[in-house]
Amino acid sequence: MSLLVHELVTLERMRQKLSDLEIQRALGGLAGWSRRGDILTKTFNFERFADGIAFINRVAKAADEMNHHPDIDVRYTKITIALSTHDAGGITQSDLTLAERIEKVVAG
């Protein structure tokens, strides 16, 4: 299999809707994330508004690198991230991978 075909197959798998069991298993390793229907969500709290905006900028960089973008709600020092793959109609591996990257962003 050529590298391009392999990358396309991998991308297709990343964008397939996951089963309820796959999502539940993955949530076990994502502290604070929860499922609301076909969306993964987590709220992050910051001491200052500017800290939350800096966090959003780091999340935006990670999202652009993945070409997978979250919905972000800003409420002063509370930032809520919502992940769903709209064209797949629910939660995919891309959402889980981005959630993991967001956790690294907040930790680092």
C-alpha cells in the first residue's frame, strides 16, 4: 500500500463514528470530559480572562494542525470545548485525539 493510500485509509478511520462502547472506554482516560449525545465536552476554568484566551490560542494551533476544529464557548474565565465530527454525525477518533491534545495543551 502506498503512503498516500495508507494516509487516506487512516483519515477515513479517524472520521468514522465510534460505537457507544468505544466512546465510554476512551472517556475513562480523559479526566473531566463527558458525553452529551453526539458531543464530547469539557469546561476549563482559569484565574484570569487572558489566561483562558491564551489557552484558546494554543487549542486553535493544535486544531489547525489536525484540521479538526472544536466549538469553543467563552464565559469570562470559563472556557467550554465541544468536540463532534459533524460530517460523521457524531464522535470519532478525531474528536478523541483532539481531546487528548487539548489535555496536553492545558498541562503544558
